[in-house]
Amino acid sequence: MTEKKQEQNRAGKQKPTRGQPNTGRAERRAEKRAAASARPHGKNAPERNPGNGKRQAGGKGALDKSRRGNRTAVAAGIRNPQTGADEKRARRAHGAAIDVRVKPGDGTLRVIPLGGLGEIGKNMTAIEYGEDIVVIDCGLAFPDEDMPGVDLVIPDVSYLVKNQARVRGILLTHGHEDHIGAIPYVLQQLRVPVYGTRLTVGIVKNKLEEFSLPYEPKLYTVEAGDVIRLGGMKAEFIHVNHSIADACCIALHTPAGIVFHTGDFKLDVSPIDGKMIDLVRIGQLGAEGVLLLLCESTNAERAGFTPSERTVGLSLDRIFMENRDKRLIIATFSSNVHRVQQIINASAKYGRRVAVAGRSMVNVIGAAVDLGYMTVPDGVLIDPADVKRFKPEQVTVVTTGSQGEPMSALYRMAFSEHNQIKLTPSDLVILSASAIPGNEKLVGKIINALVRAGIHVVNDAVADVHVSGHACREELKMMIGLVKPKYFMPVHGEERHLYANKGLAEFMGIPSQNVFVSTELGQVLEIDRKGARFKGAVPAGKVLVDGAGVGDVGSVVLRDRKLLAQDGLIVVVATVDPQDQEIVSGPEIVSRGFVYVRDNEEMLDQAKKVAYDAINRALDAGGCDWTAMKTAVKEKLSKFLYEATGRSPMILPVILSL
Ligand SMILES: [Zn+2]
Ligand SMILES: [Zn+2]
């Protein structure tokens, strides 16, 4: 019996209860799949040793097709960047890396959320068993108002960096920023392979082009249905519906049982690409027995079902029909390939040309067309520069800016700053999106500007021009009911969403002691034969990205920025002769963001006097002690300024030696 089989049997024996057949079967099934596809050309060469280096080095074992014959996922991948020769080399190197691990089999599974709990954004979960760590998703978050100047927030991955040799790979569920956005930063610290579907990897590649990694990252494409080997674990990608094409959930087959991570999902029984969420496979896994379900929580407070993407198409069709005399400007998420496809379809149907505005929209449509996720009839797309050559009623403009982003094409159009497209009251603007929490004001600003200019705006408040990409309560219940996990952990949401999801799990019959809600990143959920519990923690949290700096903006810098933003800055400059212990020039006062200097000359003169006295007194008391002088200036001046103005600017004494 191979080591793996022993592991599986152990896992199987420990298996419980609740009418679930043991998990070992799923493992064996996955094993069989792997073995089947590893056989070259159907030769009957049984796999005796899954840990055998030679087979892995041959490249066949690393990626296994489960249901589509023997073609490996790598071979089916995005072809543009690498020649066949390069690809083979990458696969061999990769196979060897997987292969050398020895599974210790201490029987404890550790689930480590590194992002996405208690927040919307930067989703990342590490799953650890024995010597293997597998990471699911690697997203970013956008900064809060209390992070002035910060561009992005990424997860703290120091635990993974420390354990780099054990990290078998990062699996991406789909191509949204909150799942892939931190990849360029994390790959700078962590040289591990990344797996995702074609569109997901395509978007990651585009992002990586803007960064210069010091090495060629290993990106592998998979298809829904693929099973990949990651040390002693196997990951199975399963198709789901979401607001981006090619989204998957992941069943991670571990020696302790199946960990099922939903990623982001919804149930769309009439999706645009015709591919419904793979409920059959999800149900099979549930029947085989799932140890732990990590389930997204975004819409756990919303009743019912999320409507199909197709309802947006019907709504758009009606708007196109009723507004044949108008130019249509439609803003949506660039990543929502199916939405854009529907806009293109409606435009073609009503004889309109489509101009694409905004860099990310141009990029994504380009990538989606290249990869076959979108079809555009010949002659429909036109350059935004040519919009004015057509009558308004012959044109649809698809644009970025649905979140009110100040540099976006829609923003520039709304404020008459777009040099190719000028809006007039005979245009109709459609916001085919809902504002992500935090963006409402920005979106409102655009709507107000448009309305002020006499332009009619349609948004999801007045028409069905948007549907969510996330499962509402009934869909979450369906997922929980199909997967029937022993343990449940809500992920992907703020506290309120996580607890709402916990309520659903309990409603579905999962005992509350088997539901684990954590809002503390890094807190480890341990599962072994004896049960599940939170135990210990690893470093986790926010790493702030500001310009080229990653992680160099910490709490001290943020506190200073907030202070500066609130009450401004006072710089006090004086020169002291250390020999004679007296002030030889100054103090001069420079202020920024504190008061309007011209109206406050008298007060600032007094402030100079206060600083002068403070330095002199410090000199009298303790000689030429620079720290004492600075402290004295800060103390006296802040008291004086607060009394004079009610403000507490940051005070920066600069005392020079003659
Ligand atoms: Zn998503
Ligand atoms: Zn998400």
C-alpha cells in the first residue's frame, strides 16, 4: 500500500457521522483520476508510487485532467507568452518541486485566513497539512478614509514567506481584484506557482506586465474539472457562476478530508455562456463527505436568489428599444465580460456601433476577445475618436467609471474633460453597476454632474440594469445543503455578513459548535480526529502600498498624515551658538495648512516670541541640550497655538548649531 493510500485510509477511518460516507473515497477517486491521466497514451502502467520523482519530472503528473481526456491543463493554457520548449522546461521544474516532499502525516489540518474576514477585499486563505501549504486567492483591498495617501492594501504574507519551501502554490478562484490584485506584490516575496483558469491567468499576466519581477513567474492555466497535485494535497477546480467569466470554486482534497472553498459564486440557471454552476459535482462531493466548507458571505443578508445576468440583457433590450433616438453611454465593470457582451449584442441588434472608452475596458475586451470569451460581430467596434462621425442614435459607448473613479472615462465625460466624447442632453447614460460600499459618494458626484447638465441617467435604482455576482440567502442555503460539510466557516465579508452566513449554516442543520466564525486574520482553525478548534495565530494583517513603497507606510506614518491633514504643520527654525549658549538667528516660523498667514501675522509674531522664550529658558536651565530645546518649543508653542486658534498643528522644531 502506498503511503498516500495509507493516509487516505486513515482519513477515511476517522470519518464520521451525520450520514456522510467517508472522505477517503473522494481521495481515492482523485487518485484514480491522477493515475489515469498520468499513463502515457493509455498504456496500462499502474501508479504504484504517487511520490515518484520520475513520473513527476515527466510533466504528466503535475496537472491532471479529470474529465476531458489526457490533455494536460498546461498544454491547454494561454499560449502567447511562451514557446513549447519553454513551457516544457517550466513544467519539469515545477514537477520536481512538487515531488520531493515527504508527507509527515501528523493528521492536523490548519486553515489560516490571511485576508477577507471582517472586511470586503484582499481575500486569501492558507491551508496547511503536514509539510504542505496551499494558498487560495491573493487579493487586494482599497484603502479606508483613515489611510490618507495609501493606494492599495495587500495581505501580510510573512508567514508564507517564512515557510516558502512548503508553499505548493497559489490557486486563484477568479480574476477580480479582491482575489488576484496582490499577486504582483506577493510574487515579489514568494516564488511559488500560480494556478487559475485561462481568463484569470490572462488578467494576471496583464497585471504582471506593469511590474518587473526579478524572475519569470510560473503561471499555470487550468480548466474547470481539472485536478492538480500540490504535494500531498490535490485541488479540484469546479465551475461556478459569478460576475466574471471562468470563475471556480475549489475542492481541496487533503489527507484529513475535503476542504471546499466556494470562492465568489451565484447560481445562474441561464448564464450568458450557457455554463451553469456545476451543481452535480458539488453535490457529489457533498455525498462523498466534505470536512470543511469555506463559504463566501457577501450577500448573506439578502433574501431570495440573485437574478440571472440575463435579466440585465432583457432590461437593456427594452432601454435600447425605447431610446432609438439617443446616443447611449453605458458604464459597467470592465471585468464583467458577459455584461459587456450583452451590451455589444444589443447594440448590434439595434444597428449601433460600439466605442470602448477607458483603458481597463479596452484591455479587458481585448483579452476577452483574444481568449474567446467574447464575440464581436465584424464592424461593430469603432474607435472613440470616430464617434463624432456617426449620428448619435447609431452609437453606444461602453465605458469605465461605474464606481465614480475620478480618472475614469465616464468621470471625464461627465465633467466635460473627455477630449473625444462630449455629452449633451440628447444622450442617455446608463450605470450598469451598483456602487461598491464606500464608493456611493463618488458615483453620486458623477450622477449630479450629469443631471446638472440636463443628461438623463438610468441606474439600478430605476431599472434592472445590474445584478449582483454573489449568492443571496437561498443560494447560500443551497450550497450548504449540497456540500453538507461537517464544519463550516464563513469567509469573504464583514462581521455582519459572516454572522449572517453562520445563521444560515445553523438553519441548514450544522450544529453551532461546528460553525467557526473568525474576524481575526491569522487565527488558525485546526481540525484533526478529535475535532475542530481555533488554536494559535500567525502574523497577518494589512500591508499598505503607497506608490513604489510596499509596507513602508505604517501606523506612525499614518498618524502623522492624519494629523497633518487635520490641523496642518508649523516648522520652527532657529540657530543656536553652543559656545555662548544663545540664539543667533530666528526663530522663524513656516506654516502649511494651519492658518492663512497674511491674516494672522500678529498671532504668528507672538508664536515666534513664545518659541524664542522657550529656547532661551531651556538654554538657561540645561545648557545646550538639543532635545530639551525642541521639547520646550513643542510644548509651549502647542499650548499657545491651541489657546489662540483651537487647533493642534504638528510642530516641527529645527534647531541648528552655529
Ligand atoms: Zn468576485
Ligand atoms: Zn470577491
